[in-house]
Amino acid sequence: MPNGFAYLVLLSWPLVTILLFRVLPLPKAIAWTIVAGYLFLPEQTGFDLPVLPQVDKTLIPALSAAVMAWVKLRDPTTPRAAAAAPAVKKLFVVILGLLLVTPFVTALSNSDPIIIGDGVFFIPGLRIYDALSIINSTVVMLIPFVLGWRFLTTEEDHAALLKVLALGGIAYCLPILIEVRLSPQLNTWIYGFFPHSFAQHIRGDGYRPIVFLNHGLWVAIFMASAVLAATVLWKVRQDKGERLGWALLTVLLLGALVLVKSLGALLIVLAVLPVMVVLRPRGQVLVAALLAGIVLFYPLLRGGGLVPVDWIVTTVEGIAPDRARSFEFRLDNEDQLLERANLKPFAGWGGWGRPLIYDETTGRMLSVTDGAWIIVIGQGGWLRYLGVFGLLSLPILLLWTRFGSLRPGLATIGLSLVLAAGLVDLLPNATLTPVTWLLAGALAGRVQLATAGKPEPGTPERPARAPHRRDRPALSKATRPAPVRREVRFRR
């Protein structure tokens, strides 16, 4: 159970937000409020109020940033948003509306209870009240996306966001070293409780750090994002001293990621890092778009047998046999859960454990949900899945389709790869966090800009092509320049 200090830190975060907005520009203040709140506020601490969403580390930083941003907007000196392309803006608005309407469809199609055996296990049907509860949590989830969509739209904003991610990873390096050596105890020492199963954080002869997050896997994917962000900043910086500094920090963050002991996050970084370093900007965006497309259509690919799961298990087994068995167990669970989700593919089964599988005699739960994709499609069907993963994936896909007109800079391109790496991790894990939504919103704000003809800073200018002779306007005798007379002298 959280101690009094945990509640004090949680309730004091609005004061921290006010301070950040007083000393930092608006985009940087939003980024630090969301990212620092996610990293350092206590898990499983809050107030569960009736009708209203739960007041916890997800709501307080997001709501505090939204209120302060609204206050800043009332200041006439605050820069206004650039004009948006109507078609792209309407697309995001439609998806947001879909996410708010889907809970009503889910509740209306799941009014019947689930009864296992002779009443030994009973799950009540959904009511409109449940739909309102889902909408509340959905609104809280989407606040970081909307903030990024509205306020973090330029190359400079994206570079600042990457810097916040990298510095957040640096701040986590020392706690990771402490917990690797002494076991994951910081949350217990400071906030009075351990937020997860301690047995899952023992790895061989050592430990997997958890710091102040929900699980060690959450620490791993954040550190992976920090490594990639530092790599982008190494490429963006022009000063040799800054480039050397970011290169050293990248190595430091990569070492911390290795200590986290998460094979999946490490493999993602090792796959994306060469793309950042070797490929040209258009190639980097293409890789990010391919990864986002695979994630968006993953249920179809998985259901159609197009994902080489056997090859993946064999490959992982050659690297880490114990992790291969865990991965194979997850895949078997996903097959069963996907089969059940297909019984209600349109709007899903809803919450309260209704999408899970139970023993017909005892009512004991037989399934384990790990990946965010199977959780979303099981609870809300394809409607919610396309809403959630559409908002996360479409900014990257649109960045690729509008690459020629947008001319994105290196920071925006790097941000797309950081987001794509996070989306890949959503297939085996449920690591969908406010930071993920903030990254997606920042890219969405960039791709919807209507004033996209002007290249961003960090993008090399294309040399202007001289007009062809036939394209040049004809000159009249009055405007035609007089011929230059040259005096020619001959030597005798």
C-alpha cells in the first residue's frame, strides 16, 4: 500500500507543472510534465472516484499540462498554431470521434452476462455506465496525444522532445545501476510498496530494475526510446563538441539498456540503430512506415498465418532458450484470445475480464494477456483497434506519403523511428504509455500542417533549377538588354 509520501508527491505534481510552465517554453514544458510525471510519480497510487476517471499518475500530469496550456493560450504573446491541411485534420478528428463512440456500441452489444458452469463463475453484462467509464479512461489516455498534436508540431519542438526522452533516460541510469546491484527496491524505499511481482524481476544471478514504473519491461522500452533519441540528437547537432557528448551519452544509455535485461527491447534497438545511422532520410521514413503498417494490420497478418512465428521462436531459442519458452507461451495465448475475439470482431467483449478464457468447470482463468494489440481488439473489437492503432500509426504513414511536400527534418524523421520502435514493442507487451501518445501526437501535428512547402531546419536545401530557355518569358525590344560591345585589339 502506498505511504503518505507517495500521495504527497502525486498531489504536488500540479505545482511542479506550474513551475515548469513558468521557466520553460510551452512545448518543452508539456514534454517535461508528461515524461517526468510518467518516470517519477508512483504507480498504483490515486483516488478512484465515482463516475469520474481515476486520479493517478496518468491523469494528473496530463490534466495539469492541458490546463496550463489553456492558460498560456489566453496570453496574446503565445505563438498560434500553423494552418492545418483540412483533409488530414478531419481524418484525425474522425478517429478521435470513433474512439469516443465505440464504448456505447460495445456496451449495447454485451448486455448479456457470461455464466461459466452451473453459475460457479459469473460476469455481469455491460451497462451504459460502463460505456461512460470507458470513455473517461479513453479521454485521459488521449490528452497527451492532443497536446502533442496541438503544440509540438515543428522540427524544433521534436528536437526538444527527443532531448527530454534522452535526458529522462540519463536520469534513470543511476536508479537502474542501484537496482541491478541491490534488487528493485527504490519504489519500496520511497513510496512504501512494490508495484508488481518481485519474482518476475529476478533474472539469472541478478535483477531486472523497475524503478518507479509498472514493470521492468516498461523500463526497458523507455530506455530503448532514450537510446534512439540520443542517436538522433547526435546526428542533428552541428557542433563537434555536442556531437561527441551525445555519442557518449548514447553509449551510456545503451549500456543501461543491456543491464535492464530485456531481450525484446535490445533487439528493437539493434535493428533500428543501423537504420538511423546508415540510411538516408527517405529510407528511414520508409522503414518507420513499414513497421507502423505491420503493427496496424498485425491482427490480419496473424490471423492469416502470415507472421513467421515458428521462425521467430527458433531464432529466439538460439539466443536465449528460457526467453523462447516464455515467448512461445505468449504466442499460444494470443492464438486462443484472437479466436475468442473473432466471435465478436466488430465491437469486442468489453471489460471486466469478458474477453478472457476460463475453465468451463471451475471458472479458473486459463489465458494471460500480454500484448496491447490483443487487449485492445478483445475489449473493443476492430472499431477500437483501428481507433487506437490508427492514431498511433497514421502519423508515420502520412509522413511517408507526404514526404516530398513536408520536407521533414532529421529530428522529425528520428522521432518517427522512435515511435515505430515503441509500436513494435506493443505486439508482445502492453507498454502503451502517455509518452507513446505524446510522440504520436507530435508527429500528427507535423503531418497535418498545410504550410508544408517550406523545408524545416536541419533539412538540406535543394538547389533551385534554372528555367529552361523555352520557359523564360519573351522580352520585347524595349525590355531587352542592350548588347555588350567589346573592343577587340589586334597585335601587330
